[in-house]
Amino acid sequence: MRTETIPQLRLQGIKGKVIRPNDAEYDAARTVFRGGVDKHPALIVRVADAGDVSRVIALAREAGLELAVRSGAHSSAGHSVTEGGIVLDLSAMKGIEIDVAGRTAWAETGLTAVEVTKALSAHGLAVGFGDTGSVGIGGITLGGGIGLLTRKFGMTIDSLIAADIVTADGELVRTDANEHPDLFWAIRGGGGNFGVATRFKYRLNAVPQVLGWMLIQPATAETIAAFIAEAEKAPDELTTIANVMPCPPMPFVAEEHHGKLVNFAFVVYAGDTASGERALAPIRAITPAITDQIKPISLPEIYPPEEGEYHPLAAGTNMFVDRVDRGVAKTIIDRTEEHMRAASPQMAGAQLRVLGGAMARVPADATAFAHRSSRIMVNLFSIYGAPEEAPAHDAWIAKFGAELQQGDKGAYVNFLDDEGVERVQAAYPGKTWDRLASIKQRYDPGNLFRLNQNIPPGG
Ligand SMILES: Cc1cc2nc3c(=O)[nH]c(=O)nc-3n(C[C@H](O)[C@H](O)[C@H](O)COP(=O)(O)OP(=O)(O)OC[C@H]3O[C@@H](n4cnc5c(N)ncnc54)[C@H](O)[C@@H]3O)c2cc1C
């Protein structure tokens, strides 16, 4: 499809920026976080408001073009750009209205996690997002949102109280528990299948300061199993993300550890410092730390500055497990070491997130995220240098993932690559899938929003 075939009339009403293949900024505008994604859209529209969103939706529908909807462009599946279609880019929509007394905020979906976290932190307030500041609130919220406040305050969707959505017919609707309640259920985990979210209303949590950040311990089967056991026993205030991987060559880590397997953990205790120190003591007692950077910090500080031009090529898979005992931990260590020797990835390993707490107290059918009772989320990853290396890394991930399976066949949609319909169904087991398909039938019967972890209309 060539740009010239797009009705100019439609574009004339656009208040935002229209970027075409010949424009100087086209290449930068079509670039996404994920490396190896090299797609050439016919048009990129950096929308300014809901009216623009509605116009772009109409344009895509009428021209029969594939539509990529993007907020922070961090889709692991490369869904934030299209070959030959239209990119609806929300990244210029960064308005935020904070009602400090009422403890709510409306945030436009072009904002990133760190931008919202900074704005709220100025008032001692917070919404929990993920572990990376540059992730867009659009994608992370619609898929669920699991981060370092999850055990204390639940998932991002558990703080969502309303949203403005432009549906496939171009209509702007407000959805909450009372207005379009089915749509509100579906967008809390169902991703971008039901419309374009222009802004979200969040309930805000009081988080003046936290105790947390980085802790690196040597990785052995014993230390990993003990870390997970202590993280499971910890109070809800403490959320942890353990990464079993080779130690990066960081200046504040002694050279003897560089390249050796470590538990590179991020922790947040959302409460007062003295209680946090007590909660962290059993984790610190497991083994002497290689580095312990845990300190009282403000929430935005958990998001270190990122390199703008970092676009990793990566293989990965996501799963849930019930336990990481010494046997499982040994498998993780052995497989990672074997892979480092055999395939020389730039980085590889397993990320282990102990779930539970507030996240697990929400009934499984209350939102479209159904994995409330899953205990530990695992992300296996291998980051490599050149596209032709992909098969070796994909094969390792597939074998490793199969070996770690313990029976929970679920998956978290926000960490899926382009893995096929069965894996999307794994994210939405049983009745969740059926209900999502029937809501999709109502709001997007033509499957205009299909460049995503797609739930086809049905029911
Ligand atoms: C480095 C990295 C770290 C991550 N860490 C975490 C983490 O700790 N916790 C976690 O839960 N997830 C995490 N994720 C996963 C992340 O939540 C998803 O990739 C998410 O979809 C990214 O959102 P985005 O807006 O940046 O991406 P985009 O590529 O812009 O959007 C992804 C998809 O979401 C949909 N979408 C986005 N915005 C809108 C909108 N406004 N309206 C309708 N549909 C929309 C579209 O279908 C789009 O294809 C991480 C991802 C990366 C790459």
C-alpha cells in the first residue's frame, strides 16, 4: 500500500504529526525498542488527542490497512510497527492531571512508567508499573502490569479505575465499573484488542519513600532457592525480582565477579525503613553480597537512566512455576552456564518474580488477567548480537522452558513474543478467553485491532 492511496482529506483534520516515508524523521519514528524489527509503515501518525485517534482509526478501517497502536513501543513481539500499514503513535500524548486530595490521576497513554512515577512521586503517591522506566503505560496497563509494588498494591490494573477508549467504530467511550463494565473487565489484562486507550484513571497509593534497589549475591543452587523461599515468606511490602545471570562488568563490582553467575536482584520494600531492614535481613543473611545497594530511595530512582539507542535482539519465554527449590535452581544455573559456553550470548539467564500478596487477593475472574494464584513468574532470556544467531538462542529457550515446566501452563501476555495463538490462549485460559472473544465481537467485530496478542472476535 502506497502513501498516495491514503485519502488526503482524512489527514487534513489531524492535529498531531503525520510522518511519511520520505520525511527526515521517518526512520527514527519507525524504530521500536526491540532489535531486529525493520518494518516500513506507509504512514506514522503521532496523534495529539482523541479526535486524531478516531480519524486514524477511520482511515485504517476505510483503507483496509493494518494498524499498529503504540504507546512506549516496547512490544516484545514487534507489534508496535507495521509493514505497509499505519502506526498510531500515542507518544506525544503526555498530559497528566493529579487529584492529590482525592488520590486519583488521569494520565494520557503516551506517558512512560518513569514519567508517571516521577509526577506522582512529587506528591508521595504512586501506581505500580514494571521494572523498566521507558515502558509505556499504554501497553503495560492493558496487559496487566507486574512490578516492584505488586505484592503490596497489586498489579497496575488493580489501580485502574477508569479509561477513555476510542473503539473500532471511532467512538470515544468512558469505561469503568459502571459504564461499559464488560469493556472495563476486558481492558484490564486483555491488551489492545478492544480499542485505543487515550487515557487512564488510576487510584493512587501513598508511597512517600521506599527501601530498595539492587542486591547482587553469588548464585548457587542453595542461594537461589533460599532467596526465593525468603521472598515468599516476606511481608507483602517486599517485592523482589531475581535475575540469575552472568554478572555484568559494572564499575562498582570487583572484577573477579564479572561474567560469573550471580543473583542480580532488585527489591522494593514499600514501607518504613526500619521495618524494611527487618524484612530484608533474612535475604541478606543468605550469603555475603557482592554488592548491596539497598537504601532508602524515592520510587523514580528505581528506574536508572536508559540508553536511548539500545535495541536488543532477544529470545525469551515466559511461564509460571510453583517452586524454585534447590533442584530447580541447579537446573537454571547448569543450563545458563552451558548456554554461555555454547552460544556466547551477550546476556542470558532466568528472571524469577515471586508473586502473591495483594495481586493474589483479587479473584481470578475479576479482570482479564487470570493468573492470580500463580506463585512465581519466570522469564527466560538470551540476548545476542546478530540475527543469524537467533535459531541457537530460540532452541535453548524452548528446551530450557520445557525442562522447567511444572504444570502451570499459563503465560503473562505482556511478556509474550510472537508465539502463536496457543500461547495467547495460555495467557487467557478457559472462560477468560471465551468472555474476551465475545466482548471483542461486540467492540471490534472486524478485528481492526489485530496487530497484537490477538483475541479474534467470537462467541
Ligand atoms: C525491557 C522491558 C522490560 C519490561 N518489564 C516489564 C515489567 O517489569 N512488568 C511488566 O508487566 N511488563 C514488562 N514489560 C512488558 C511490557 O509491559 C509490554 O511489552 C508492554 O506491552 C509494553 O508497552 P508499551 O506501551 O511500551 O509498548 P507498545 O509496543 O507501544 O504497545 C504494546 C502493545 O500494547 C497495545 N497498546 C499499547 N498502547 C495502547 C493504547 N494506548 N491503546 C490500545 N492499545 C495499546 C498495542 O496492542 C501494542 O501492540 C517489559 C518489556 C520490556 C521490553
